[in-house]
Amino acid sequence: MKKNMAIADRIIRIIIAAVVAYLYFTGTLTGTLGIVLIVLAAIFLLTSFIGSCPLYSVFGISTCKVKK
């Protein structure tokens, strides 16, 4: 997979995932909404560590700087 996420994008996704995980495990987010958001947070973490977002590829978006 080609990297298409910049460092700032990756950091923002990790922070969002951490906040959602904190809210879920403290009991603030519960039920179906909690489960959906924790799955989304896991996807955010996975794409942040890989550095590539499949949706970015589909829509042709890249936040990485292009090397010349």
C-alpha cells in the first residue's frame, strides 16, 4: 500500500481514537453507539500505524507531501 497520510493526519486520528477509547472504557459511551465508535477508533488506529487510508485511495486524496 502506498502511504497517503501525513504525520498530522495520523496524530489527529490517534488522538480521536484515544478519546473514544477513554469514553468507552469509562462507561460514558455505551450501547450500540459505543460499539460503533470503538470499532471506528480501532480502524483509525490501524490506518494511522499503516500510514494509508483506503478511502483516501478511492477518492484520490493524499495528505502526504509529494517527493520530487
